[in-house]
Amino acid sequence: MTAEGFLEGRRLQMARGVLLQCIMGGYPPARFYGSDDGDLALNADPRQIHRLPWSETPRALAICDADELSGESSRLSTRGQLKQVIARYAALGLAPVVATELEFFVFADNDDPAQPFRPPVGLDGRREEGYSAFSVSSNNGLRPFFKEVYEGMAALGLPRDTFMHEMGVSQFEINLLHGDPLLLADQTFLFKHLLKEVALKHGLIVVCMAKPLAHTPGSSMHIHQSLVEISSGRNVFSDDAGQPTAMFRHFIGGLQAGLADFTALFAPNVNSYQRLCHPYASPNNACWSHDNRAAGLRIPASSPVARRVENRLPGADANPYLAIAASLAAGLHGIENELEPTAAIQGEFEVPDNLSLPCTLHAALERLKRSQLARELFGNEFIEGYIASKTMELTSFFDEITPWERRVLAAQA
């Protein structure tokens, strides 16, 4: 839209079906978004209108809510779903506080998808070989890129907590500062957009696939969650003596009850399960533990005021609005129904059958399809539409024969 049209308040409308567009560009049947495929109104959030610092031609980006023309939020909108979960907490006098940890890879340009990704050539003329995890000098070869990333974050108002080199070759992680869930979802979306745009300017690509390299740790989007009392700001996961509360236990119990049903929301792509089923600290389970990274739900070591639950299931490829909404909705389900968690696990452990999670997209979609809890929390329209879109993507994947199949199976009888 032109700046003049935006400033005049001209309404921007979009077909409802676009919210169910699959990643290849197609759409499920119209019955999933209304046979007429009528319009939605895109209403800009005035707090999320940003001049894009990397754009040579002056441009701005506005994060919008997708609303029905009658005024209510569209049930197909993931941002709208998150706002509804937050409102349900507010009705109980509670406000969720979240933070996201986003991992990503920086690669050299790759114009042939049949070839594996490669790290870029650094300022020293060499490609990283994988010895730089947590090194203070690990990103020096990418200094011009990261300099513009930091500048872009400042221009977009994205405060950062820590930035580090992760375990993978040319893999990095940012921890965004904790705060309001909607704000953190917006910031996570903006940060991913910034990364990709700045990378292109430097002849690089940023990849947020869950598992872009074989034999290498994948990329997660861990979600840290706590709850505060709106009237006092007190963390309700800790009591006056600094001990865990019943609400803390119930929140964990709700997550344990919902993770298997919601796996397809946290791990939305075929590639997501490459990360989860070859776990390098990427646990595919609903166990919980105090500071054990093998558990899907980890309680980081902290003071009582900072007691929180880390959901380690979501990948970097997850929709931040939907992943945060699903995690918080599961916790709220536990609070409202006073669900008790299993015993915490420590050290090496075997995952009980009742705490294991789907390990393929097909299995996750089948579980979501049968989930009454998902339909209660997100509505039939959203769940049916989401499954329809993801089923199209899965079918497209199965329409191709992989190099592994040709290499290994062609010589078999």
C-alpha cells in the first residue's frame, strides 16, 4: 500500500483463504475458509509500524490483525488466537510472561537445493569447520552482517538479551527479553524477517529450518513462560516462601496433557521431525525436569521470582504466534482443571509411552485430528483448516523421490 493510502486510513482487505495458504503456494478446498472466500480486513497494530532500515527505497512494515468485516478477529488468524489466549488469562487476573530463544544458520548463497548448505567464506577467507561453539570470536568472519543486524534490531526496537554461536556450523542463537506474549511473538517474527533481508544484502542466506544439516544439531525456538498476578506483578509460580505453587504444578500438568495433541503446531513441517528424532538436546517428550535438557519441559535454575517453564519442543520453523498460543493454552488448561504433573525426572531416563510424542508430521496431524482439546481451545474452523493445509504440504513431499531412495534402494531386488 502507498504511504499516502495508509495514512489516509484506507482499508486493506484480503481473501480469507490466504490465511490457509500452504508453503508451496496452493490452497485447501474452499470449504475450509468459507465457500465464498470473502474478504478479511487487515488492521494495523499502531505499536507495530516500522520503517525498514535495510531498505534502500523508503519502506515500512505494519503488523496487522486479520479481522472479519463484522469486526471480530478471524478464527483463522494465529495472532488472533494468541490474543484470545491472553484474554482468557486476563479474565483470571493473570498475565503470561514469555521469552523466546531463536536459533538459526547463516549460510553461503545456495542456488541448487540438491546440494547441501555450506557456511559462508569469512573475512579470513575460510569457511567455518565447526569448532566455534560459544567462542567469543566465532562470528568475526560475519562481522559486517551482524553489525547491520544489530543496527536493524535497534531501529525496530528489538531489545536483545544475549547473542551467541550455537553448536552447529555457522549456527547462532538470540535470546529476546521476556515480556508480553503478543509483543514477543511480534518481535520474533520481525527478527526473522530482518535476518533474512539483511542476509540477502550481504550475499548470504539465513535458514530457520528445524534441521538444515545432517549430523548437526537442529534449530529450536524454546519458549520460556511464567505467570504474574496483574494486580501485584507477583510471579504466581512461587509462594511467599519461595517454593513452587499449585498453579506451577498445574501449568506443567496442562503442558504434559497438551504437548502430544499440539505437536503439529510446534513442529509444523516434514523437516521438523528430523530435529526431534535425532535429538541433540532437542527432546521429543513431555517429561519435565529441573534443569535437564533431555526433558521436553525444563525448569531452568533460577531465583523464585524468575521461576518459569521452558517448552523445548518448538523448532525455529514454528509460527511464533501459534507456538506461544498453544503452549500457553495448554498451561491454562492445566490450571483450570487442576491437572497434576508426573514426577520430575533427572539424569538419564527412559521416556514412558504416555509421555512420548509423535515423531512424524503424519502422526502429529493424525493426533491433532483426534484432539478434542485442540478443538475446544482453538475452534473447529482453525484446526480443520490447519490440518487441510498441512496435509497438502505432506502430500507434496511424498510426491518427490529423495536422493537417499535412489542411492540406497535402486539396487535392491
